[in-house]
Amino acid sequence: MKILATALLLSLGIVNGSAAIVQAQSAANAPEELTEAISGIEEAANSKDLDGVIEYYSPNFTNTDGLTTDSLAKALEQVWKNYPQLKYTTKIESWSQKGDELIAETTTRIRGVQNNQGRSLRLNSVIKSRQYFQEQKLVRQEILAEQSQLTSGDNSPKVQVVAPESVKTGEKYNFDLIVNKPLEDKVLLGAVKEEKTASNLYLNPTALELEPLPAGGIYKVATAPLLPDSKWLSAILVRGDGITMVTHRVNIEEREVNQQKK
């Protein structure tokens, strides 16, 4: 069974993240041109107006996962075909200005339902991001945090996700999906996979092979690479009465020199 790689492209140009914003200011006094651009993207996305969305992107748009304006447009077409009633809501958390760039930190929530061969898949995603605008055009995106969940069935497993949003290079970390209710006599199947974020996975999600789980959930210990990067952790839990799929992003940050010497 395939799992949605990320809700990334669902979040459109409303996602970003890396270095801290200097002198971040309250969203209450954000410039009109910034609020208009972000609300314009949201409105166009909720209307499935692809041209309206792309109008807010610079021709030189870059994304840390390798998306371009063209590849984003193709991805959005596919997502909207699968989820014809997606709902986007975006909140500006803070903003700042650096030279001719307006920088916004936002939280985007995405909800939708897909009907596939008589089965409904419910999507719920939260993306925290930073985005860089010049003259109301989005020029750069970096994702700060991201978690997406797909559920199906009358009683899909309710899970607690334990995973960091960021770790240091070379650091060990946990990715746990803990089923909240006892399994009783039900069989639980599952799978988990860790992979580098990449634009091709937006249209070609990861295939996961199910295996019986002896415990009430998935418990994985991963080791961050030695160079800064971003990883997607994808997992699926299948029970007779429902399915839950989770994708969680972990950003790997450079370990400080004094930490490396310890």
C-alpha cells in the first residue's frame, strides 16, 4: 500500500524553514502586501485555481526538496484530482523584512477526503514554515515542521506519534507510533520507512510492505546522517477495522563544533 509522501505540495507556497528570522514581528502588524499574497494563495488553492496559485510564484522559485514552479504545478494537479475537496487554512505566526524580502512564518492546516474504490481516506496535515516574498512573488520555501496523517475505516487506529522535528547530525532519535487502545484479539500489521526528502516522491509515494507487529505500535530508532539534510519517516498501521498512515519530517541540523568534540 502506498502512503502519501507529504502534504508539502498541499501546503503550496505556504511552507518553509532554516535560519532564525531576525527581529520577527507580530502577525497583527504584517504588511498588507504580505497578507494579500498569502491569502491570495490560500483562496486560489481552495478554489483549485492552478493559474491563480502559480501567479504568486517567481519564475526562479526554489524549494529545499527540489520542487520548481513547473513540478509544483504538476504535483498540485495530481493532488487536487485525488482530493477534490481539500480545505487550506493558513495563519501568519510572525514576519520580518530583510532588504527587499518579506519573510513570514506560518502554520498551514490541510484537510480533505479521497474516495478510492469505495473506501474513504481522510487527510489531516499540519505544516509550519517560513517563506520569502519579493514584490508579492514567492521566491523561496523551507519547511520547519510537517506531519500528515491519512486514516480509513470505521475505527482507524488512534496513535500517539513520538518523533522530533529536528535533530543534530549523527544523533540517534526515536520514531514511535503508539496505538492508544489495547488490541485485544485484533491483529495489527504495519511498516515503516525512512528516506531523504525529494521532489520525485510527491508524485511517486513510497510503497510499504506490511508485516505483523508483535507490540501495540511501531518503534524505530534512527541515526541522523553526518551532513545536514531532511528525512521523511513514513509508517502505516493496519487493523481489521481501520488504517492509519503517518508521514513525519525530521530536519537534520549541523552539530556545533564544540558539540562534535565532546
